[in-house]
Amino acid sequence: MTRPSGGERDLWSRWYAVLDDPSPLVKQAPTVVVLAMAVVLTLTVPDLAFHPLATALAGILVVVTATALAAVLTFQKVDAGVAVLVIPMADILGLGLFRAGTGGAGSLFAGLILLPILWIAAAPGFRWVLVVAGLTAVALVIPFLSSPPASSSEWLRIIITPTVFSIAAAIINELSRVARIRTEEAEALAAERADALDENLRVVAKLQESEARYRELLEMFRSVWNATTAQAVVGTDRDGLVVLWNPGAAALLGYEDIDTEYAIRADRFFPRSVLDELGQGAPDAADDDPLAPGMRAAFNATDSGESFVRELELLRMNGTTVPVRLTVTSRVDGLGTPVGYLLVAIDETRAIEVARMKDEFVGMISHELRTPLSSILGYIELLRDDPQHPLTDEQLQFLAVAERNARRLLKLVGDLLFTAQVESGQFPLDTREIDLLSIVSASVESAMPVADAAGIALVGELPEGPVMLRADPVRIGQALDNLVSNAIKFTPRGGQVTVGVGLPAGEAVVTVRDTGLGIPPEELDRLFTRFFRASTATRNAVPGVGLGLNITKAIVTAHGGSMDVSSDEGVGTEFRMVLPRQQTP
Amino acid sequence: MSAEPLALVVDDSDDQAELLRRYLERAGCRVVTASTAEQALLLLDDIRPALAVVDLVLPGISGVDLAARLRETHPECLIVISSVLDSSRYPEADAVLPKPFTGAQVARVVQQAAERG
């Protein structure tokens, strides 16, 4: 236990310690002092004299020896126990001898013996009272060893004096016992108080520490809050009343320097049309709900655990709108109870502008590439099919090479344009009721010459009858052509490519299976990524740019279907195109 | 009306206009070409073509507007849209020749016009 300490208090406590917890030497001091005074008195007062001198000297010697023992024990820091009590016991005997040597029963100094008696009597335990009785009796009997008691009053003195001393010792013993108990209780109480004080100090220190940490967090939060100028953050209560907002919100929505707390509702930042759209299909809100139904629908969606992320328009203070990506999340207090909502809006104006520029760029590039390619192909055909100027076989062959390469470029341009359209989420689908089987067989047929040339057996395993579903025949054909031409490209001479159609309930599954190079398993999940090419493709120098599967997947996904692939390296690959189909009753 | 139908070609690319002229002539048409919609509209004051092949991307008045005007002023004319743009962006027309087209496609369109005439 540590207590606050100062120099002055140190000094006091040192004195206090001497008296509170006295060393044997301190306890012995009164006896020595009084004895010294007795010796001096005996030597100076003519009426007093040492008689017999030897006995008095023996008594002094005993007390001096006891004092020496006290010094030793003090030095050794022993200040309790039987060893210490030997000192007053010796004192009693020594003072008894001194009394005997200064006049015996008539000695002036019989009272000296009380000092060591007090010492012993104060020791804990009743047995010390008996010790006092015994020792006192012995000490007081000493003078009578040389001259036995002459009268009955002297006999009584032998009995009464030790008895009185013993009774006094008993009272002191009892009083000191009570005092000791009180002291112990007081000390225990004091220790308890000190502990409590220390505990309080510790708690205060801890509180200060956590307050500092809290302040630090608060400052950190405040700086982050003020630094988020690119995002608009608006916090509301459960009824949409704005309770806080950041500089980004002020900038985005145009409400500069306005005390918005509890003054406006978040639905004010939404144009009517957006609120109507958000509220569509939502159950009717309570009549007394101050919040617009659309806003309430968005909040309810957040409450039910849905993530609310939308691209929509927000209304500025000046009446204009701004396109944003809006996220709504639940706001909770320290106990985790929802207390409102957080609306985070990111300005999409630039992103939309960039997307538009990209679209324009892609459109312009594809126009600029296709126009000359169209001329090349057209004039090649003019040259080839001129009935007035027929060409030689060799010339026709050269023209065929030129045409094939021009067509390859044209397809690449088309694919690039298409993926750009897919990315901007706006490629057109011309869906109608079609027979899937006719598209599949057309695709197989058109690939037949290529398969023949590559020495690959192309097999169609098609079920009976038409398979009707709603789809864009051109796009589905394009997707299938990609799968079939891929299968042929990746299958060595002598292999087989099988195109099949399965009809599980509600679906049509077109499978394209080859006995080709296969795809390493760790590449399967990246297969549909734009410009990704399997290592088996690059290793075997199979031509392509990595757009086909990306396009195929985009087409199938746009039809509400899905793509699936399984492959064994060196054994073959199977692609499955799953399209939704209405059940024929 | 003479035996050979008259075809109007509107395309700002000379190469494409010349290509179309050749194909159309081989298919048995007389051909008038214009490189802008404005020029075509001037010509149309004097001629009544059986078919008009219109490119969509033109300087000035666009192919879409030209086709709409033609539909009003020359209802008997077969309107054919020819463009490198995606077919989804074509306006309503009687026939289409998405670029690159072939001689056979052009011949079919001429056939269509002859049947209509």
C-alpha cells in the first residue's frame, strides 16, 4: 500500500512509530532512568545507603544486563515475543535485589518494580499475570532470605504486596487486551478506508484514461466526418428528420450554413418521381406517417435487413437534380438499438458523363472501322462476281483470303462493340417466340464445313419436335456459334464435338461437349471474364482475343439464363447454356 | 415509267455510294447518288425513285429525318436503310441493308421494289 507522503508527515510518523510500536530499548528506558535516579539519590541523600552493597550491585548488574539484551533485540528488530519479555522479568528480579540492597522491606524503591510489572502485564495472554505474581513474590521475598520476617505484619507484606501487584497486573492485562482489540479493529477499519481510497483513485485514473481515449476517437470521427466531402452523409431519426449531416451533403444538396437539425425530413431531398418509384409495391403506410411513403418503403427495406443501394436522382435546394448512388443503412445507439438511418450519396454526375463519352467513343470507333471494312468486302465481291470480267482460280483464291480476313476483323469489331454495350448495360434484345432446335441445328450446320476442314466430327443430338421459348434468335445463335466454334478450335484433329439439347422442367439446356485440350480447374471461374484466355489456349496458339465466352454469358444472362462449365484437362470440356422456358401445358 | 426502276442512293461515303450504284445497276436499276440529305431533297423535287437507299449517319439532316420526309413526299418509294449501326437503331423502313451487304441482298431489295411497283 502506498500513501501520499511528504517530509513533514514522514517526521511525524517516525515519532509516532517509536511510541506506537516501541522497541524493547524504549520500553526498558523508564526502568533504567528511574533506577539511575534511585542510585543517584542513594549516593547523595545521607539518610539513604546501600546495605548490603553487594546485593544492590547485583540488582543493578541484572538490570544493566537486561538493558543490554534490550539493545541487542532492538538492534535485531525483535520487538515482541517471550525473548523480549525476558527483559522485564529480569528487571523485576534485578529491582528486587536492588530493593533488598537498599534497605530491604523498608526500602524507598519498592515501587520501581511496578514499571517492569506493567510491561509484562500488558503482554497478551493471562499467563503473564501469573508470571508477574510469581516473579513479584520472589523479588519481594529476597530481603527476607538474610533476615526472615520478624512480625506477622511482615509476613502479610510478603503475601499482600505481590497479590496487589498481581491484581493490578490482571487489570492492566485485561485493559490492554481490550485496547489491543480496539486498536486492531481501528487499524482494520483504517486499512479498509485506505484500500477504498486507493480503489477510488484507480477508478478515477481509469476514467481519465477512457475519457482521453473517447476524446481522441471523437476528434478522429470529427476529422473524418469533415473530410468526407466527396460523399454526402445525412443522418436521420426513425421518422426521417435530419439530425446530422456532413460538409459533403451540404455541397451536394446545396443547403449551405443552414441549421437543419430536426428542421427538415430526408424525403425533401428526393424528387416526387423518385419517391413514387420507391413507394411502388410497398404496403400502404400509416395515415399519420409524416414521411413520404417512398422514403418509408426504403427505410423499411433497410430495417428488414436488405441492403439498400440504388442509383437515383436527388433534389437540390435550387430545384435541380443530381444523379447519385444512394446507400441507406440503419443507425444504432451505443446499446445497438436502432435510432434512425444513415443516407450516403455519391455524386455520379461525372461517372455518367464518362460512361456516355465511352459509349460515344465506342460507337464512333466501330462506325469508323466498319465503314471501310464494308467497302473492302463490297468491292471484293464486285471484283469476284463481275460477269464481264471472270477471274482466274488463283485470283479468286487470293480474293477469298482477303475477304476471310476482312470478315474476321469485322467480327472482332462487332464483338468489341457488343461487349462495350454489355458493360454499359444496354444491348438490345429482340425477343420473340422461337424454336430453339432450329437455331441449334442452324448453328451446327453452319459450323460443319469448319469442323470437316479441321478433321473433327460435329454431332448434333437433338430431341424430337420444336422447343419453344422467348428469346432473341440472332443473339442466341451468336452465343451458340461462339460455343461451337470454340469447341472446334480447342479440339485436335480426330476429336468430336457434340451439341445436345436437354429439357428439364422449366428449362432448356444446350450442351456443347468436346474431346479437346480441356481447361485447368483453377482457370474455370475466370473463363467468362473479358479478354481472359485459358493457358491451354495460349500454349497451343489457338487464335482468339478472349471475348467469345464473355459475350455468350452476357447474352444468356440477359435472357434470364445461366452458363455452366466443367472440364478435364486433356479429356475435354462441356459448356451448358441454361435458358428459362415456359412449361407447355 | 420506264422499264428500269430508278434508285436514289444517299451516302456520305463516296466508296459506299459507288458500291451501291454498281450493285443496283447490276440488279437492273438506273441510279442517282447524293452525298447529303440536303442534296437528295433537292433531287427529289424532280425525280420519283422506286427505291431510296439511305445511310443513317449523314452530315446535316440525318438519314432518319430524310427517311421520314421521304415517306411523306414519296409514299410510293421503297425506303431502304443502310448503315453500319446496330439494326436496333434503325428507324421504321421497308427494307434494310446492314453494312456490309452483299450483291445478293441488294438484288433482293430491287426485286422487292419491282414487286411493289
